[in-house]
Amino acid sequence: GYDPAQIRLSVGPGEETEPVVELVAQPGSITGFVGYEDAGEIYGLSGVEVTAESGDFSVTSTSVASPTETGVFYLTGLPTLRSYTLIFESPGYSSATLIRPLAAGEQLEIANWIEMTPAYDFVQGSVRNSDQTFVENVEITVTDGLNRAYSVSDANGQFSISGRQSDRDYVITFEHPEYLTQALQITAGEDASRISATLQRAFFAITGSLKDGSGTALQGIDVLAVSGDSEFATVSTDKGSFLLSGLSTTKSWTVRFDQGSKNLGAQIVDPTIATMTLGNVELGVITLSGN
């Protein structure tokens, strides 16, 4: 833990001497893991600012974000033979502190993980759609009826709003042109640091293909989706396929297949119970007769 040292002595006959050698302690390092606990599982937390302070010396690092080392931090080049106060800070979490001595040249690995606990003055979380895909550019409003705060979800569906007073009830509203508006209520004292919102699509599409009884694709069939006063129309392609888009997910639709004035069949599509993938309800191959 010390740098090698050499001294040169000149000692005369019968002379006694007590040389004093000053050893220089080698620098050390501190590594560890910082994260949070959720439902009994421990997860690494990236982007945590880790500061080591000792007297007038201070150095800061940030916990790693990677598939294998998320939450790991490294503090290197530290003067040794002193104690360090380690301070862990991250938006949305209460700061954590611990003290560790560092011996000469010691490469200290902190055995226990450092737990970051949510700071309840933040409202933060993520927004997904029903396909569990993160949704970007969702407008998020937090209000207690008197005060309002705003945020917009990022490319990973994440958002964070500060300034919440934890002794009040709040309503969080999520708005996006392609999704139905959703509101969640946070009661006083409730942890609002891990909000998970799932938005339902405001519009969807219906696709399928048309064939006759012999399996031949039906081209030029009028395909109409009707719900009350709303109507969308298209025509089947040379391969019999069709696409109706922009349909409201809050309505049930009757899909009709017409050839001229003759109706060849119909189906009812209820988006609340139909299987929908990426905003699309696939009707598959529809066999029509009587054309």
C-alpha cells in the first residue's frame, strides 16, 4: 500500500544512527453498487451522482448504465489513510450517506449495496400503451386543484415532475393525440415515484382479405365501417386485401362488404374485446358468396 523508498546512509566506525524513512501511501479506490428495491427485487440505478469527501478533497462519479453493470460506481485515484464520506444523490430519490476509511493503496469494494429510497416530493414514472411499448411525447399534468405542474414523456416513456407536497391529494392526467386521456389519483402520503400508466389507443385499424368460395381474391369490393353517424370506406385490392384506419376505439363498428347495391356480408368489430396488435384488428381471410 506504499510506494517503495530508498535512503543512503553514511555510518562511521562505532557510530549509531536511527534513520527516519517517510513512506508515501499509494492512492486507493472505492467501488460499489447502488440501486433500489421493488417488490422484493433489487435493481441497479444508473445516473446516481456519487461524491467522496474527505477534508478539502472531493471527487464525484456517476453510477454506470449498462446491461451488466447498471448501478455500479467507481471512485479512483483517492488519497488514502483517511476516511471518506460518500454521498449518493439522484433526482426522485432521497440522498444516502455512508462513511468508509481507506487504508494505504486499498481498493475498497463496499460489500453491502447502497439503497436509494424514493423522495415523495417527486411524481415520476413511465407511460406505455396496451402493447407495452413506451410512449413518447405524452403530456402529463399534476394538479391538486390549485397548483399545476407539467411534464412530457421522453423517448423511453419516462417522466419526472418535482415540487409535489406529499400531504395533499393529486390527480395526474396523461394526454396524447393518439391515445385516450387517462387520469390517476394520488392520495396524500402515497408513493408517487414509480407511476406506471398504460394508455389505450384512441384510434385503430381493421385489416383483412376477401375471397370467394373457390379461394379467388375478390377485387373491387366496397368495404365500409359504420358506427352511428361515422362511416369509413375503402375498396379491396387486386389481392383482396383491405385497410380501414382512423376508427375510434370507443365505438363498436359494423363492417359491411358490398358489391354495387348488393350486400355480400358483414361483421361486427368491438375494439374493447377484439384482439388488437399495434393498433390493428386483423379479421383474416373472409369468404364471401353471392357476388
